[in-house]
Amino acid sequence: MVMKKLLSKVMAIALGGVMVLTMAMSPIEGVTLKAQAASLTSSDFLKANGKVLRKNYGTGDVVQLKGTNAGGYLVQEFWMTPTVNSDGVNCEMDIYNKLTQRFGESSMRTLVNTYQNAYWTETDFDNCAAMGINCIRLPFWYMNFVDFNGNYLDNCFSRIDWFLQEAGERGIYVVLDFHGAPGSQNGSDHSGVDGGNDKQGASQFFFGNNAYNNQQLYYDIWYKIATRYKDNPTVAGYDLLNEPYCTYRYNSSYSADELHSILWSIYDIAYDVIRSVDQNHVIIMEATWDPVDLPNPSTYGWENVMYEYHNYLYDDYDNAAGNQITNMQNKLNKITEANYNVPSYMGEFCYFNNTSAWTEGLQLLNDFGINWTTWTYKVISEYGNWGLYNQNVASTNVSTDSYNNILSKWSNVGSSYMNSTLVNAIRGYFTSAAVNPDGSSGSGSSNFAQASIADGNYYFKAVDSGKVVCADNTGNDPLKANRDAYGGAWETISLVNNSDGTVSFKSGANSKYVCAVIDEQNQLLARSASIGTWEKYNIYQVTDTQFAIKAVANGKFVTDDHNNSNTLKASSDSVSGWEVFNIYTTGGNQITSSSTGGNTSSGGTVNSGGSTNNGNTSSQVIANGEYYLVDSANKVVCADNTGNSPLVANRASYGGAWETITVVNNSDGTVSLKSGANGKYVCAVIDEQNQLLARSASIGTWEKYNVVKNSDGTFAFKAVANGKYVCADQNKSSVLYADRDAVGGWESFKIYTTGGSMVQ
């Protein structure tokens, strides 16, 4: 049925006059293509896994996209770009029409290409990489690909090819965003077509006599994009349609149900068209404006998708009443309440003038674990904090400026300078703490395992700036992250493990211990001859290769303070970009989670063997004892109805006996699980629906499980009776079933002692 449905849709598109299956790709002139980006390889290919994105086609490390938009590049909005409204010219389509009217279509294309060539260059990619950005959303519109008659332009993919190549070489993902559909999906200038006071009437992508043909062209463009980039790991996902309906979403002549039906049907067809050639890339659906405007993905059978939201509040522009944060929190609450089992993405937002709102708001997004891209990277100077970079260049009037004047002005249109006040305030949030498997992004030490690093000589590198930490002036100056590379004694730090589980650092510059000088400005200074409280630290594993350092003296994280010459200070309450470091041996070997010698439990965690404070693991995967389980949706597993109902992940928190599971290690290496609800063993009921039910008085084959520890620190349970993994099936009310052949998000569980310590 699925194949028949897909074929009928593809045939319908072809019969609509646009042959999606026969167009041959033209070779690209002047562009050197690479099969894979130098920095992003196939192992970095993103797929959705539950509510998070993971590398390695959905099986690797969790990635939280944090970046910006390339707005104003391939489709202009006059408020933010140096082009003025003039004589009926109010949008990108008006530019195309006016320049064609004045100079001819070929000259129009020359001028537009000049603008685009100058607007975004390799320097802009370098700027993004320097800020720690790992994703750029690339808005485009259909006229980047076709002429006025819908014929494909020669080399129509060359600019996107170049963009992906340059981004990928810098380790930056790209979201391909269909910002302006044929006919316009919202009648607003950012779609390329401005409908003025009748934006619904101008939305000829949805409505009117040309809607069908416009939709066929839209599907065809997506088909060609997916065909071209299906194996490209730099592509984070296909963003199907920007802000459909937009300004008239809540005052349309159509009901909400009618608007939903139209949009979701188009999303479904586009999904099938893309999936006919690309099974792996994430497909992104946008809500205008809330989760209610998107369906449960299971309704359409959508898999490997991400849901996108935008958020702007103009009423409290300076955040005088704190409404910028309240408004974003409300949006995030709605996403949480909808509880779609897909990653979430805040594709556009701005916190406007108040930099404190920016820092608080970005921390909110990071704590929530949502993917995000600011709007936008570059704007004209009068719009300040709308851009990470600002422009102060001559404005262009396409109605009156001569051809040569337009050519000259647009040759310099990309010139910009850093919005340093904003960038210095927020750059650390681009490289913030790792995302937890449940999609949240913790910033306190309780979210990280404490690392155990052997005594020895090392050097430390700040992740966000890439600078090596140095004890300048023979150690008489505070430690700073200011060296391009390791050079010797001044950059050498000897790590000493103390008997209480803390570590101390001795500088190679003067053989003195590094002190957190709490009574001054919390700066780190190599001044102490012996170890006391101020010379003790805990090291936490943030990601596989990144670490955070917490001073025992004041409980603050060490930060690479960009506002004070990159001086190291023990002054941060949470972990963002400035608090994360790479650690290398002086021989150049990077320390990773697999080389740290195991996690300790002094930070409030319990090792998987049940031991504490020694970092060792017993022969058992989980020690005998009482625990509770938490699924990928952060729900606690419960034996409802005094154990008479199947186990289900439906509790917001641990409450007592019904959520208590006693682990019993059997002599054959398996475990059995006894429910606190009724004192009975949990059985995988193979002869019914494989549901887990606490019904057995003794242990047999159906009451035995193998425990597997996953690479992300979670655990999976495999029923001995049928060899299937236990799943908290979110399509079936999160009831636990032993019916899965492989481990994904729904098959992964965190385990806690009933005292609240997480098993590692």
C-alpha cells in the first residue's frame, strides 16, 4: 500500500507537467565538488532518534544544532538588506521584474548573482566557525532554480553546492530551507512575493487557479534537491516550507482544520517524493505557529522527521517586563505538552535589544535541549541585534540606480563588522554542554559524570576559542587561554589525584599549584606551594572529548572569560561554551571518555556495578538492589493497578512501591526484575503481546533478561524468552513490550537507585 501510494503521487506530479524522474543533472562549471566534506564525513550523518538527532545515521553521539540563519542572502527582505522600497519594488520578485524590465533577464541575473556572490563569502563561514556555530539554516526560494517560465537554470545548484562544501569543511551542518515556494506560501516579502494588504490572496501556492502547477514545481524542486544531496552528510535536513500562512494564520477565511488539511497533505506528498530517492535525511516540518499546527507524525507514518517552530515577541522589545523569556518558555511548554516523539527545532527567533534576554533565553533553549538557529547572521546596522554581524553599506534603488551603480553597490553588499556586544555575550552558548539522551541539555555537574584522569603532564585547550591555556610571566600572571599551540613549560599542567577524589593542578611554569583566588576575582593563579581547599577541583565529562572543571572552594565552574582577555576564573554557575576544555597529554594525545579510566561516583552517580567512589565495575552489569527506570521520554516506569496492569512508562517522577523494581542477578548472568507493587517477578508474556507484567511467583525463562549498557550511558533489556529488546512503545501508550530487534531511543532506559542516584 505504501509503494502504491507513493507511485500514485509521483505519477500525479509527472502528469502535472513536471517530469520529476527524467531531468538530467547538468555538470557544474567552476565548482570543485567533493563526495564528502572534509570535516563532516559519513559518520557525522544526522538522523532522528526519538527526540534527539544523532550522528552515524542515528546511532552515534547526540547533536544539538546551535547556529544562525543566512537570511538576506538568496532572498532579500528590504528591512534587513541594503535595498530600498521604490516604485512598486517591495520584495525579491519585484527586484527580478524591475531589473528585467529595465535591463533584460540576462542582465538581471548578472546583477542578482553579483549580489549573492558578494553577500556571503568564505569569511562569513570563518566567522561562524570562530563563534562555535555548528549549523546554518540556508533560506532559498524557487527562483534560485528556475526562470520566469519554470525552466531550470544552467548550474542552478552551483551556489548550494559551494555553500555545503564550505560549511562542511568547517564542521558546520546546513539546513536547506525552502523559504519561498512557487506562487508564495504566505504572501509575505520573505517568501519572495509581497501581497501587501491581501497576503492570503497572494498565496498562490495554496489558493487560486495556479496552485496545482505551483505545487508540482515545488515537489519537483525537492525531488531534484534530494536526488543531488541524498548522500551529503553536511545537510542536516530538508526544511519543507517556511512559515506557511504566516500573518493570516489566525484571521484567515479558512478554518484551522481546513488550513491544517491543506498543509499536512502537501507535507505528506513532499515527504513521499523525497523518500522516493532519499531514505536517510531528516525532513523538517514547520508549524505556524504552535505544535497544534502539526499532526502526530504517526498519523501519516512519518519517520526521521523534525518539527520546527519560530518565535518572536515584539510587544516587549527591550524585555523591560521580562516577556521575551516568558514568551519563549510558553512556547517550549507547548512543545513539551504535545510530546511528539521527534526532535524539536527553533528555526527562527530573536531576543532583540536586551543582551541579558539573549543570554537567559539561549540558556533556556540549551537547557530544554532544543535545536536552534537565530534570525539572523547579517543585517543592516540600524537593526543591530537582529544580526550577529552588521552592515554599513550603500543602499540600492533598483528603480532608479543605473546598471553600473547597482553592479558597484552589490559588489560590496556583503561587507560587515561583528556586532561585538551581542556576540561576546552569547558566543559561549553556541558550544554549550552536551545534550542528554532524553533531549535535555544539562548545565550543572549533576548532569555530567565525574571524570577520572590519571596523574601526568597535560595541556588544556579552550573549546570555543581553540586557544591553549598558559601560565604567562613564569606563572606570575593568572592562567589565560591565549596560546595558538602547546609550547612547553608555561602551557604544561601536571594533574595530581587527591585521596578525596578531587584533583589539583601544578603549573610547569613555576612548579606551584593552581589556586582559585576566591577573595579577589576568582582568577586561577599558580601561586601555592601546597594543596588546600582552594587548590582542589573536580573534572566532569561533558562530551566524549570535552571536560568542565569545578573549583571546590566556591562550587563554580572554571570559565575562559572572553570579557577579560580569556582569563580563567572559577566564576560560572553552569556550563556553556566558555566552560568547556579539551585535554591533551604533552605528547599530543587527546583525552577522551574511553581513555579517562572510568567514571567516579563522587558527583552523585552510581557505577553500573553498584560500587561508589572507586570508578570500578563489578562482574555484574547492575548490582542487586532497588531501582526505578526512566524511558527516553523522561517518564518513570510503573506497575499500575498494584501490578495487575502491564508495566508502563507514564509517571512524571518516582513515587514509591509501584515504581520500584528490585534487580536480582541470576547465576547464569541474566537478571530478573521484581516489582515493588506486588512482590512478583516481571514476566515477558510471549504468548500474548510480549507485554511485561509483574505476575510470576518464581523465576523461569520468561522472567530473565540480559542487560546491555549503551554507549550513551543508558541501558537496554533483552528478554531471554524471545531474544527481543524491551521497548517503551510511545505509539501504544508507552506500555513496555519485549518485541524489538534493535536498540533505539524507545529501547533505552536510565536507571536510578530509589535514593535518586543514577546508575552509570
